[in-house]
Amino acid sequence: MRITKLHVQGVRRHADLDISPAPGLTVIRGPNEAGKSTVQTAIEMALFRKCTSTSRELQELRTWGSTDDPSVRLDFEHEGRPGHLVKQFAGARGSVELSVDGRVSQDPGEVDELVTDLTGLASEKFLRSTASVRHHELVDLDKDEAALRDRLQQSISGADQGTQTARRRLNEMVRRYRSEGTRNPGLLRRERDELERLRAELVRGEAALAQLERDRTALALAHDRRVELDTRLARDQDAVDQGERAVRLETSATDAEARYFRLRQAVELQGRITAAERDHASAMPLAELRDAAKRVQELQFQIQELEVTLELRGDLPETVEVVKPPRWQPVALLAMIVGIAGLLAIGAGLTGILPDIAGLGIGLVLLVVGGGLGVWGARMARRVHSVRIQAQLQEAEIARRLAGRSLEEEQLKETRRERDALLVAMGVPDVYAADALLEREAAHGAAIDEIRAELRGVLAGVTVNGDLAAERDRAAAEMDQSRHALSGLGGVSSDPAAARERALRTLRQTQAERESAIQEEGQAQGRVDQNTIDADHVSGLAESVDASQERLVGLERRLRVYELTLSVLDAAEGYTVKKAARYLEEHMDADIARITDGRYKQVQVNEQDLSFRVWSPERDDWIPVQQLSQGTLDQVYLAARLGLVRQVTQERNPPLIFDDPFVTFDDERARRAAELLRDLARDHQVLFLTTSDRYDRVADAVIELPVPLARDVDGPRPERVPVSVTATGGPSPVAAATSSSMASLADATDDAPIPAAPRSTEPVTTAWTDQGADVRDPQPTADEAFPAAAPAAVDAAFPAAASTAAVPGWPPATSLDDPVAWPSTASAWGTATTDGPAWPASAASSDATDDPPGSVSAGAGAATSATGAEASATGAEAPWTSTAWSTAASDRPAPWATSPGSSETETASSGSWRDGLPG
Amino acid sequence: MPRLLHMADVHLGARHRDLGDAAARQRERQAAAFRRAVDTGLAERVDVALISGDLFDSNAQPRRTVEAAAIELRRLTEQGIRVVLIPGTHDCYEAGSIYRVFDLRLMAGLSEGSDLLTVLTPDHPDVVFGDLDLVVYGRVSPTKRASRSPLADFTTAAEGRARFRVAMIHGSMLIPGKVEQDDVLFTPGEVAASGLDYLALGHWHSWQTGRAGTTSWTYPGAIEPLAVDQDGAGRVAIVDIEERGGRTQVDVREVVVGRTRFASLELDAAEVVSQGALVARLLGQADPDLILDVRIGGIAEQRLDIDEDAVSRELSGAFLKVRVRDRSIAALPDGPLPPPETIAGTFVQDLTARIAAAEARGDADSAADARAALQLGRLLLDDPRQVDLI
């Protein structure tokens, strides 16, 4: 595919641009801010950008200050047939039309497919990584061994940034997930540890809960068991009580029975006694009988004695003379009467009844008489008493005498009477019978006593209240009652004691079991009380385990995806690199031979890392390409780089865009690179974007873009944001010009689109329309707006450009070959370096401001200050730092040869064997 | 004419394994719903409160959970409201049953002989409230899995102790084609044959009510929903039983006491442009009572990589719980692919082949991984700086 015409409308600084690239090598040249990168952007937009891009994306594409929708038309020729691709970017209203081989498609998806088919390029980014060679790609190739293979790998990566960053980030993530270190464990390890911890805690918690349930079950069972044993114990106690009752009943019955039998015997004995009592020989009790018998014996003896005595007495008088005593009572009575009369007389005398004397005299006489009578009577009384005693003595003597006989007789009578009475009482006729009776009665009594003794023996220990027979009957009743009650107790009645023993044994066993159950219950209660596990806590753990598991599954899945991505990426890279190595080996021999003028003809490509070796006939060995001269190395890289483009585009040969990749080359390197471009242009259409004119001579066409003319000279100045880049020193003339123009651009965006200002020397292939002039009319004049764009300023900043501008086309062939062709450059840059750190990258930086969003410059920071954005871009991308520049400035005045590797001093010091190498 | 409060499946102390750190709050909410159910009973001046099983989520509940329940029950008994409950399948009446270990009656401050709180068990299968002319049967299995239907051979035709007959069962009613197996199963025919006036059921977590023969039955559902598909949960039943025209009439009405709501939200990944947009969108449905299960399906845009945990964390204050599951399928790259001669092209080809192979053998997980890897690889190769790897 070759572009025949590019028409750009409303894209950034190109409000309306037509360019017609040559089929071969076209140099698109212009100073910074001329819109070179916009040309590349426009091609990328035409080929790959969605016509339905969002308004935000469009905003970044639109010509500054314009509201018109951007559009790009690409006329091309494909295998000799014309076609065109038109894209109108209008958000959802955007449209696309592709015409190729007579086929017209307006379907965006189909157009994308067709474009890929035409170019072998799938995306804008893929174009940049393959068909676009950027200005930094050839830097430091000889210094950094990995640079060549990394950049080549990047070109076949199909990715904008190559695979290195992707792999690095994936590796970082895998490490972040997989790290097993204990001090800084990975996400997976942390989550697994957490899950393990939670699971262990959960297992402990669940076990404790299970134990709690078991303990509670055990407690409930122990409780039930204890309650059951309580019941059993009560039952057993009842059995024991029943046994004891049976035993008591049996004992009672036995006792009653024994008592009954004894009482029954006692009753019989009692009967015998009663009968014997009725059969006494004498009605008199034996003792009495014995006393009576004894008395009878005594009386009989007395009778015999008295009879003997009486027989011996016989002469006693029968009568006795009795003396009668005198009577003394009349005397006494008379004395008392006389005395009383005397007293009465005295009394009468005293009272006057009688004369006092008479009365007293009579009374006294009478008293004396009475007294005398009284004495006499008393004598008489004493004599009477004495007579009576004598009489009594006499009588007593008589009686005694009489009694001597009569008493004995009386005694005899009395004794006999008593004896007889006793005999009568005894019921016996005589003393002999009495003795016999006594003997019989004694024997009878003894017999009764014997029975009584037996009775007493029978009743020994038996309490008898009342009648023996009643007692016997009570005992019999008690015995029957006990026996009946015992029989009512059932089985135990057969052997109450044994039953009681059995019941006691059972009771003791139950008690033991109950004690054990109580102990078990207590232990179970203790275990339940001691188990402090909290079901809520365990629930929380289970919930945390699930959450952790879910997190772990997520992490594992992410890791699987990362590892899968990484492994497939590694495999893809290995496969692709191997394939590319083979491809390059097959296709680069001729290139190498041409590049080295036949010195090297064979190339060997490492299929692991795309490192190159060439066969050195001098060494008779393979040598790394890094040992070739720098210029040769550039060419080998470019040949390989573009060879890979052929491979990855499957030799569809898309247009190649070079974004000033040789800007830092010295003349020799630039010359050789230019020659390579010419070779490339045989197979590819090459668009070479540059600020320099030194490639003009190899170009089939040179398209010069106009210098932006707007300058910030009038009007209010925008507030500036402090920029740290000022630390690099005072601005160089180039930097000053660039920053000035950048600032003015920033101002210009506030006003109106900046037209492509016509220059005094119109590029031959640039078709500027009149629109630019029309648009510019309301604005200040070009010179006013862009005073720095005056030729002098341009010359100062871009001396080479200035000379090219004056003579469009390829400069004299010597200009590239001869270093002295760059005197003005050397002078200009020499001045710049003398004045302070230069801004050699400002050109690249200014280009960067045209980069689409997402490019380095956009990523480096918002372009509030153009200078700031530019400086950031410089720091981020430009390897030619002020240090590098100062080295280059001292050895090689050319501002383009700023690569540290370009130092000849360094080259010389690399080794003598290099001296013989080409370059 | 007795008025009953009928609730079931309170599941105090339940585990909510899918709620993570919100589970503890949900347990508290269940206790609060139980409190509101008791409040309802008090407000409705019911005569009897029936709890048809699973008052507790397990028999291993700590004493404080049982005490908390007893405190609530005491509020009823102090007003003279009888409480009758039966063990369920979670708190079944096995040896270590919570009803054996703890004496709810004593814990509620009642004496041993009080009929204000009755746990019906196989040993104590019914209770008669003479003043209400009501007999309540508890058809309880001594094990979690009943060996036979709790209503097998059960009839109240000969019941002469009370006019109104109510039974409580914790189990499933057999519905051919829908519910055919469960730990405790009985048939509508058995319900119809029971001669009961009202059958107070538990075990199903959503409100269901119906009639079999002359028997009205109700599943009031869980007092708070326990899972996403329990839209009918969070209710208790107020049951009025009365005699009208010689026939027993049973009126059942529901009262909502639960507040937790579960909702699931299916999002098409194509509609989710970024994680921030997802969070903003979900915030539009913020509800502190809502447990939201967000599932992102469909084809995910290439740059969409949802950190589910981060989204859940960001929304944790706005919902009771948000769970975000990104189940979207990574979009395969559209547009022209990198040429096969490139690393990216080979990468795409390889993973595309892996996806096809995994899909062919029905290995959805591997296919999903490969799709995600393909998407991630494309993004990384396109511009590794634009991808936030987490």
C-alpha cells in the first residue's frame, strides 16, 4: 500500500492540508511546531482511529479553537490499483468510506478488517511499534547490549510498549501474590494464613461447640439418669420398707405365735391349777392348815399337860368370908351441905339479909362444922378403901386358890375348845386326822405349786394383761393378723428377711448408682459451665472463613489469570522470537552483505533473544554485532527492524514512517542511514519526518511544512505555572524560540485556529489553500504574531533548515559527507553551549506536544505551561541529556550527534580490533 | 374466642455465612424482630402466642441467647398471655436439646406448674386452656428427622376437652413436584383428616397460608429473611378463632415485623463502565435494611476490572450488606487482531485456541480464566500503564 495523497482537515494545527507523498522516500520537513507529527497522526487516524471517536478524543484532535469535525482522506494505490479511505470524525455521526479494488465499504468494522488486510497492521499502536521508527530507537544501540534485541522484540511484539513492561508487571503481580516469605508474605500467603488461622480457630470453636453439645447431652442424660435413679431409689426404698415391714410382720406373727402357744399352755396350766385348787384336801389354805395343824399339835400337848396338872390338884376351899366396908358418902354430903350453908350465912351477913355479925358468926360456925364433917368423911372414905382392898385381896387369894384349879381347868377347857375348833376348822376329827390332812394338803399344794412354777416358766417374758385366755386369743388374733398382712405383701412374704436383704442390696446398689449419677451430673454441669465457647463467636468465625475463602478464591483466580497471561505471553514471545530469528536469518544475509560492502555475508540470529552475530572471515568465527562499528550497527538494526516489519505484516509492505530517528547521528552515520532509506524505498513507501534537510538528497520528494508564525508579543500574558526545568540553566536560543512559540501557541488556542501560514518559500509538494490566508486575516499579521518565525530567527535556531528553505530539494552531495558542510550549525550550537546548557531536545519536545493523548508528553503532565510540558517530555524521553550534550559539544559540534556512543574517543578506546571494521 | 399470635423460625443465633462482617448485625436484627413480634402480640391483645419451632438456630446456643428469649417471653406471660412453643428441626428435641438443658419456664420467672409457658414435646403432647375452650397439640418428633408423618393417624374427632383445636408442627407440607422430601413431612390429606381448626406451621421461611378440609393452616415464615429468596419472610400471623352459626371460623392476617430485605441485582457488564460508576449506581439504591447481592454478568468491557472487595467496602455504610460478584465474561478483542507473526498475535491465537478448547470440553472455569487472561494480556500489550493490576 502506498499513499498517493493525504488530505487533512481540522486536525490540530492543520486546518486544511494536502500532501502527496512520493511512492518511494518522501521527506516531510519542517521546524518544530510545523505539524510533522500531526501528519503522522493524520495517517494513523485515517487508518485506525474510529470515526465514532468520542467528543473528548475529538477535542484533542481538532484544530485549536475550531469546532469543525476533523476529517482525513487518504488516497492510495494498492498493487497498482487506486483506492481511497475517508474518515469523518464526528462522534456518533462519524463516517468512514473505503474504496479498494472497486469495492466500497462504509462499515467501520469491515473497513478496519480491510485496512489490516491492506497494511498488515492491526492498530495505531501496532503501526507505531512496527512501521513507525521513532527518533530514539537508534540511540545507544552499541552501548546497551540488550537495547537492540529489546527493540527488535518490541517491533515484533505487536504491542505499543513491547512485552517487557507487561511481563514485568505480571511478574511483579505474581510475586506479590506468590511470595512465601514470612516477613513480607504475598497476598495469597497472607490470605491462606488468615484462612488457615480462621479455619483452625473455627475447628477449635466447632469442636468446643460439639463438645458443648455432647456435654449438654451428657448433662441431660445424667440428669435424666439421676431422676430415674431417684425414682428407682424411692422404689427400692419402698421395697426395703416393705421388706422390713414383712420382716416386722413376720416377727410379729412369730412372736404372736410363740406367745399364743405359751399362753395356750399357760391357760392349760392355769386350768390344771384351777382344777387342783378345787381339789384341795382342806378348804384351809395350806399355810393356814399347816399353822392350824401345828396349833392343834400344840393345843393337844397343852391339853395333855393341863390334864396332868389338874389331876394333881384337888383341896382348894369352895367359899370365902366377906367383910362389908362403912359408908362415908353421907358424911361427906352433910359436910358439903353445912359448908354451903355457912357460905350462905356469910353471904347473907354481908348483904344485910342477916345482921352482919350473926350472919358471919353463923356462917363461920357452919363452915367449921362443915369442915369437921368433911374431915371425918374423908377418914371414912380412906377406911372404906382399905377395907375394899383387903376384901379384894382376900377374894383374890380365894380366887387364886380357886383359880389354881379353875384356871387350869379353864385353860384345859379353852385349849380343848380351841383344839376342837381348829379340828373343826380343819375338817378333821382329831389331831391325827389333822396331821394326815396336812400331809395330804401339803402334797396337793406342792403339786399346785409345781404347776404354778410351770406356768410361771411358760409365761416368763410374756406380758399378760388380764386373763390368760384373752391374752392367748389376742396373741392368736395378732398372729393371724400379721400372717394375713404378710401374705398381702406378695412375694416377700415367703421369705421376708431374704426379700429385705435383697431389697437392701438393690437399694445400696441404686444409691451407689445414684451417687455416681449425681457425680456425673455434677461433672457434666461442670464441663458445661467450664466450656465458655460462644456460639455467636463461632458463627462469626464461620462467616469469616467463608469471606476469607471467597477472597482466596478471588485471589487464586486472579493469580491463575496472571500466571496464565504470563505463561502464554512467554510462550508467544518464545515462539514469535524463534520464528522471527529464522526469518531474519533467511532474509538478512543480503542486507548484511550490502551494508558491510560484502565484508560480512552471514548472520546468525539467536532465537532466544534476537541477538545478532555475524560471521567474521578474519576471525573465522561468529562475532556479536555490537562489536561492529556504530554506523554498521545502526544499519544492521534498521535492516533487522524493517525485516521484522515485513515479517509481521506478512510482507504487505505498509508505508514506513520515520520520525527523525537519525537526529542524533553524526554525518557519517546519517549518510549511511540515508542510503539505507533509499534501499528501503524500493519496497516500501517511506515518509521521513525531520527538521533537517540533510536527507533531501535521497528523497524522491520533499514536503516542507510551514513554520508557525504566531508569536506572543501582545495582549495579556497568561498566568504562568512555575516550572522546575529552569534548573537546567538559561534558555538557549533554540529553547527560547521554542518556548516562545509554545507560549504563543498556548495563547493562540484561546483565540482562533492558527492557520498554516504561507512562507516565503512554498514547499513544492505542499498544497496550501487560500483558506489559510482567509483565516489569518482577522489575526495580527504573521510577523506580528510570530516574530520569532522571521527568517533570521529560524536561521538561528535551525541553520540547516534555513539553508534548505532557501534551496528546496536535495542539498549538494558533499553536505552530508563532509563535516565542514555544517559550519553554521557548529557555530550556532557552539554559541548555545557556551551560553549554557542547551535544549537540544527541544525539537523532539516540541514534536511531543503534537503527540496524541497517551503518548509520553501527554503522560508527563498537563500542558498548562507549554514549557513545562515540553521540559517534562524532554526529561522523560530524551536520552541526550545536557551531560551527553556537553560531551558531544566538545568533540563534535554537530547538534544532531549527541549520542554518547558517537564519541570517537570512546570508539577508539573500545578496542583495536574494531579499527578494521567498517563504519 | 381465642386470638392467637403465631410465629415461627425466629432462628435466634443463626449463622449468616454469606454476610461476612454484617452477620453479627443481622443476628441482632433477628432479635429485634422477635421483640417486635412480641410487641405485636401485646398490642393485639392475643390470648396465646404460638411459636412453631426453630426459636433457636441450634441447640448449642449460649445461655444469654436463651435468657434473652426468655425475657421476651416473660413480657407476654406477665400480661397473662400463654406461650406455647415446640422444638423445630434446628432446635430439635434430642438428648441435648436446648429445651432440656434450659428450663424456659423458670427462666421466664414462672413456677413449675404454671401453664403460662408450655414447651410441647413427645412427653407432653398437648395443653388445654379451659378458659379459652382451647386445646393446643404439639406434633413433635423426638429426633430431627421424623420417622413418620407427625399427623399420621392423628385426629381430634374424639377430643372432648375443648371446643377449639389447634396443632403446631414444624415440617413441610408435601406438595407433589415441589416439596417431596424433608426431615418432617406431612400431607394436605392428613391435615384435612385431622379435624383441627387451625394448624400453626413452621419450617418454611416465607408466608404461606391455605386450607385443607376444614383446617386452616399457615406458615408465617421466618421472622427475618435468612436468604435472598425469602421475599415472604418477616411476618407473624394473628389468628382469630370463633364460632359463628355453629361453625368454627378462623381468620388469619399477617403483620410484618421483619425489616431486613434481600435483593439481588443482575447487572450487564456492558452497562458498567467503571468501578466508580458501579459504586455510584449502587449508591442510588442505598438502604440500611437491604442486603444486596450484585452479580455482574454478560460481557465485560476490556478495561473493566472490578475489585469486588473494594466495592463492598465502599458501600458498606449504605447497605446492611453488599456483595458484589463479577461473573462477567471477559470480552474477546474486537476489531483486527495483531498479526499472527507478532507476540501479541501469537498470544491472542494461543489463548483463543485455549478458550475454544475449554469451551468445547465444557470447562467453563478454564475458559473464563483464559478469557480473562486474553483480555488482560490485550490490555497490557496495548498499554500496560493503563491497567491497574490488583
